[in-house]
Amino acid sequence: MSNNAVIVVGGGIAGMQASLDLADRGLTVYLVEKSQSIGGRMAQLDKTFPTMDCSICILAPKMIECFRHPNIKLFTCSEVKEVTGSAGSFQVKVLKNPRFIDADKCTGCGTCTEKCPVKVPNEFDMGMGTRKAIYMPFPQAVPRIATIDKDRCLYFRKGICRVCEKFCPANAINFDQKPEETTLDVSSIILATGLDLYDPASISEYGYKRYKNVLLSLEFERLINASGPTRGEILRPSDRKHPHRIVFIQCVGSRTSQKGFPYCSSVCCMYATKEAILVREHNPECEVYILYMDLRVFGKRFQEFVSRAKDEWAVKYVNGRPSAIMEDPETRDLLIRYQNVMDGKIEELRAGLVVLCPALIPRKDNKVLAKILDLELNEHDFFKTNDPLLTSVKTNIPGIFVCGFCQAPRDISESVTQASAAAAEAAEVAVSAIAGR
């Protein structure tokens, strides 16, 4: 294998952008993604701010381009296990976990999914919807290949069923598939492992996981999505009724050192505004409130976006610090008690649904990768760079670069810009490696 190759770890929007930039330069790219499909968190979103464009409509063409590009080789269901060597000549051991599906035979027809008798919570829908034990994570998944969940499949658990095998028209089911290890020779490495959501269940005053009508922002994102569990209709989980008022609560587990993280997650004020507008689009009769500590809106176009939400969509912004959420046992409505920052008074809001905007955090995989690659992490487990302003993609190890949310909180456009910067740096290493041979 030639040292003009680069490995990109993480198939979200940042990883895909870096891969496409490198591939268009004529370099070989190995795009490694732990889940069954590329797309990342952006695939779960309904719309993007501030243009309110369909998220998957923007993302899907890039996913297809990555899949079809002659210079990009996809490794889904895969993870990096070992790295040796140095800049210009890394050897990366990648473990490819079995799908129990023959990728060359599977046509993505969905017959196996229809016939499977097992239903389990759907992780892509944040557990609000269901999927089968053999499934594709979402309709636009790339590659379009089914996967058998070994932990839920009746055959693997009890030695019975095999219905999918009986009905698969392509004979693609392979229960004997084993993990495969591959060693890739590359000149440089780009990490784009993305983000996770802080679980605020430990902050008992918010009632998350105690009250059904308290949701996380990404759960709500799936709720209003046309491909989500309610096909885009805003229904309360408790009784499937339309909420009369929805309250968004900012900085949940964020900007605090007591219960959560001290940093600002950068995008919460903006996506809450976006989701508030979507509520008003779906149901103009529903009132929407946003309880915030400080509105952190970056740039002129984003400030205009918030102004439009207030003026055109009647979204109500309240500078308040919530102290408790309580449920009315009869109506399942929620009572939000908060301190009005402007005058210090304790006030209350009654809502049919509460949406928490939690801290966005690095994935746990960062710790594993940092150990494998000998990389430094900061105190919050983001990948540490040489200089967050001047060299925001370079790590302490030459030839290894980072981009997107795994380096610091940032939005989609910033992640894409940084991905291109990481690709440019990685390309320089590859060119130097070729010239040095």
C-alpha cells in the first residue's frame, strides 16, 4: 500500500468533508466509522440553522459521494485498535466487526427487516421509536446494507428463528461471519469522532427520565422529523396529545462546575431557536418559551435568526434560571419554577412539554484513541491541539490531526471548515512522504 494514503476516523460531516477534500486531491482515503452508516449526528437532525434547510438533504449527497468516490474506501462497523510508526509511515490496525450480512449480496431491499419478529428501542430515534433485530439505522443509510444485532437476535440468543435467512431474496444472511483485522499503511491520520450528549438524569430537579414529557433536544429533534417515531407530529410521550406550550431550557449540565461541565457548548441557543421555530411551523397554536442564562449568538446572521424568531414566530425568550420541574399527576403537565434574572423574582411556567438542551460532550472513544495514539486530551476529554487559534488541527503527535467537535464545541459550518484545514495538513504530510521515497 502506498504512503499517499490517509485514514480518517469518524464518518460524520467533518470526517466526510476531510475525506472528500483528500480524495479530490488524488490521495487514497480510508474512512473508518464505528457505526453501520456514515452520516454522524447530522443525520439525526431535522433542519439546520439559520437557513432551515433539510439536514439529510444536505448530508445525503455527501454520503453518496463518499461511497462512490474511487479514492475513498469505507470501513463501517469498524474501529482502530492499534497504531505504530510515525508521520509519513503509520501502520493502523483496524478491526471490522461482523454485520452477519454478505455486503456483496445485500441489496438493501428491506425484506429481512419486515419479516423479523423482534422489536427493540431504536438508538437512531434516541430510544423513542423501535427497530428490528435486523435493520438499517435510517432510510438514507450509506452503505445500504442491513445489520443483525447479535445481542437482540433470537438465533444468537436462543438458537431459534432464522426468519430473515428464509426470506432474504439475495441469500445475503451469514450467521457465521467473523471479525476481520486489516492493517493499513498511511502517511497521516485525521480524527473526527464527533460528539455525545450529557445525560442530565443525575440533575434530579429537571425530572429527566422521571417525567415522560421531559425530553432532550436530540430526542425532540427526532420527534419533529418526518422519518421519526411520530412521522413529524409533535405528540407528548405520556399521552400522545399535542402540547399546548413547550418550554426549552438552556445550559443543562453546561456552564457549571457543580453538576456538569463549565464550558459553553456553542450551538445550544441556536438549535433551540431553530426547534422553537419548527414548533410554530408545525402548530401555530402552540406557545414556545426559551429559558436562558445568556444568549450566546455568534455572528450577524445568527443574531438576525433570533430576531426573526421573536418577531415573526412569537418565540418568547425569558432570562431565567430554572430551579425545579414538577409534574401534575392528573394532566401530566409540567410546572417549571425559575428565578427571573431581570428582577430576581421566583416565577412559574406551566407547559405540556419541556425540552432540555444539555451539554454536548466528546465521545468516550476519545480516551481509547488517545491511549492508542499517545495523544493529549484536555480536562474535558477534547483532543488537545498545539494552539487552539493558530494550529487548531495539529496534535502533539506529528502527522495526526483533529477536526470537528472532538477538538472543541463548534457548529456544522465550523466543523466543515476545520475538516478542510485538517485535510490540507494531512495532504502536505502525504506529499512529503511521497517525495521522500
